[in-house]
Amino acid sequence: MKTLQQVLEDWEAIIGLEVHTELTTLETKMFCGCRLSHDDEPNENVCPICLGLPGALPVPNEKAIESIVMAGLATNCQVMRRSMFYRKHYFYPDMAKNYQTTQGPIAFVMHGHLDLEVNGEGAQERPDATVKKASDGSYVAPIRILRIHMEEDAAKMNHLGGVEGRIGGASESLIDYNRCGTPLIELVTEPDLRTPEEARLFMEKLRQTFLTLGISDCSLEKGSMRCDGNISLRRRGETTFGTKTEMKNLNSFKSLHDALEYEIRRQAEVLEEGGVVYQETRHWEPSKRRTVVMRVKETNDDYRMYPDPDLAPFDLSDEFIERCRARVPELPDAKRDRYVRTFGLKRDHAARLAGDPAVARFFEETVADADEKLAGVVANVVLNIVPAHPGVDVHQARVISELLAADAVTFAQAHEVLEATAGTDVDPETYVDEHGMRQSTDADALGAIVDEVLARCASQVQQYRSGNKKVVGFLVGQCMKATGSAGNPKLFSQLLVQKLDG
Ligand code: ADP
Ligand code: MG
Ligand code: ZN
């Protein structure tokens, strides 16, 4: 097979995503009062409604509708004032009613968009001139969202005795209806994505947005956020779409990217050999790094969709919509821009902090009234040191940031100190002093050591002067050794360069 780069020179990939998100932060299911919890004993949280017993009548969960409207507002969608629930029929034991309650042509929220900032290596996946690229190769891709509709999840099936929990070869199947009736929102994008990287970024941005809204725990691994990737190819310059396949089992950002990449290369090979791409559902096998056919795609006609006579058309009032709008918190992009403005952070640091609401909260508590220099260090500490040491609290993160900003400890020492103090009430500064770790920043004392090192490392000095600037690293190492690691390496480096260049 050709590489992705080779394929994309001749072909344009057309990608659309369908993303299901369980509203895991709600208390109860979509149409009944059963507790929303998947961790209880199997079939603990069930009732006549979610078991589909005759005569049981559904009642929509208002909180779930608040959540989907918030999701729509956060993704620039239009809120549809009137929509309906439909029955989508299929026979399978994971849905005892034999139909899923979902929405028809009109969803609660429709016609939105998210703008993706694509940069770095990922931007190179898009070689064409259909987007304007900045001088560093980065570009913005506006991705339209067709709709987000409300539906309910099915029960969890447990196939025993087969391979990897799949039904083929299984000796028996167990059903847990705790998950049945879980409020689920499905977002469908327009086919606007053009590379696996754009698809990955879209999913990441959506996850950050939903996490910030607090409507789901958004776990790809646990399956509370699931993504199907639709993909087709067309020759560059063509305007009509080719036949698409739909990819399932994309339960990590890497799987999403790699499955799409594989499928683009596979379809290109089929088409270049004169074959046809069949409209089918394919399963990504991460261990074998390939997709295999699951089933030929069913059409909408197979589902016999019709409005659910048990659920009246739904009218959303202005008051309800405004209440939802008021509950939408500051979103990741706005938060990123504020961090850049207020704290002078680097844009990518700001974006990473703003992308996860828990990290953002921790950062804001730690950074409180810091100046720009300290804020930059706090950002670095929160992103690159704290995650390695679970249990570090805000006070500890702040103290270590101040010590770093004052050059009193090195980055490596900061790790060491937090490793020792995380989860305890020991103050990092006390720890540093008790262990004699404080770095000397006395320029006179360090200058004497620099002179001594330069005097005995004549050959490295020679190398530096003939252009090998990297040799400074070695000289810093010698200085550190001479002080038993008590000197500040950054200061040593500055002093060395001053003296070598002077
Ligand atoms: P289906 O009826 O097969 O589910 P939809 O029209 O509902 O198809 O589209 C499902 C998803 O597939 C959407 O995200 C859409 O953007 C995407 N899509 C539609 N047509 C194509 C195509 N030709 N190539 C790639 N993606 C497509
Ligand atoms: Mg569809
Ligand atoms: Zn129930």
C-alpha cells in the first residue's frame, strides 16, 4: 500500500464523524427514574420502562435536554424550538422494547460548527491548496456540525467464551440492562474533515468542550464517548463524493487517527486497481492495524422510523433556552485567550491548560496574583511536573514554582521534591532546605568555579571558540560536579557563555 502522503497527493479524503456521548453526570436515565450508574450489580437499575414492559410510559428527563441544549450552544448550533422523538426499530436483546427512542429529521440542536487549529506535523497531512496556510504551515479548518440529537443507550452485552469478548464463537451471552436507557447525545458532522489529524483534533476539541460543560466524563476507553468514522475518497479536483465506509471501534485518539489513515490507504489501493468500494461497516483491529468488514450497511428504510406516539412533540421555551445559555461556562478557546492575555502564557501552554477543566482550575488556584514570569513557571509546573506526582496540592505547586522562578532549585530537583512531598503536608521549601538542595545563585562564588573549570578544560574551550556551542553543556556539567550539584545550572550556563564570548 502507498503511504498516506502519497495517496493524498492524488486523492482527497472526505471524512465525517458520528460521535455518541453518554450524559454520565446525570442522576437518572432518559425516560425513567432509574439510577444512572453502570458500576452496580448487573440489572440492579431497571424498571418496567427501561425493560420495555407492555403499557409502561416514558417521561423525558429535563436535565438531559438541558445538557444537549448546552452542548448545542457550545458548538455554535441553532436550538430548534420544536422537535420530536421517534422510534427506530430493530430486533436485538440489548434493547428490550425492540426500538430505540431517538429523534427524527429535526434534532434539539442543529447546524453548528467548530473551528480547528491544525499545526505542527499534523498540518502536513493536508497538502492541498483548499485551505489557506500560514507561513509556519498551520491552518484553520472550519468543520460544520449537521446536528446533535437525543437518544438512549442500549444494554451492555457480555459474550462469554469467544475471542476478545466478541459474539462469534461465544458459548453464551449475558445482558446487563443498567446501561439501557442512558441518555445519549449523537453529534453528526458534515463531511468537512479532510485528514485523519483533523478528525483527531475535532474529537479532542469536542471532548474538551463537553468536559468543560460537565455533561459527561467523556471516556473513550470506558466507552462513554464513542466515535464512528465515515470515509470516502475522490480524485483531486472532483466535486462529487465517492462511496463511503464506516469505521467502528475507534476507542482512543490514536485508533481514530490510525484507522482513518489505514482506510484511506486501503480505499486508494482498491480504487487504483479498478475495484469498487462497498458501502459497509468495518471494524478497526488495533493489534493487527487493519479494518475488517463487520456488516453491509443497513439503510434508514430498514428501521421503520416513525414519531413515538407515547411522547408529545417537544417545545422549548425562550426561558428554558436562556437558562441553558446561562449555565454554559467559559469554553476552552475563550479560556486559552484569557490566559494568554492575562498571564502572558505561550499559546500552546494556555491551550493545554484550558483544554481540561480540572487542570484549568488547578492552574488558576496556583497562579493567583502571580506576575508574568511566575505565571509562565506555574504553567510549566502544572503541565509538566505536577501530573507525574499524584497528590500534589495547590500550595505545593505554588511553592515549587516560586523556588524555580528564583532559580533556587532545578527542574530535576523540582520533580524530586514533589515526588517526596506529594500527598503529605510537607512544605516543599522546608524539604529543600532540610535536604540542602537550595541552589547557590551567588554570582561571585559561581564565577570562581566557572574560571576554575575553564582553566582546566582548554580543549572544550577551543571547540567552543571554533563554533561547537554545544560543548557548553559539558562545561555546565563540570561546574555542577565541582559544587556537588549545589550551583544553579542556568546561571552557570549564562556565566560560561559570558566568559567564553567575552
Ligand atoms: P448514513 O445514512 O449512512 O448514516 P449519513 O448521511 O447519515 O449517512 O452520514 C453519516 C456521516 O457520514 C456524517 O458524518 C456525514 O458527514 C458522513 N458522510 C456522508 N457522506 C459521506 C461521504 N461520501 N464520504 C465521507 N463521509 C460521508
Ligand atoms: Mg447516519
Ligand atoms: Zn428504568
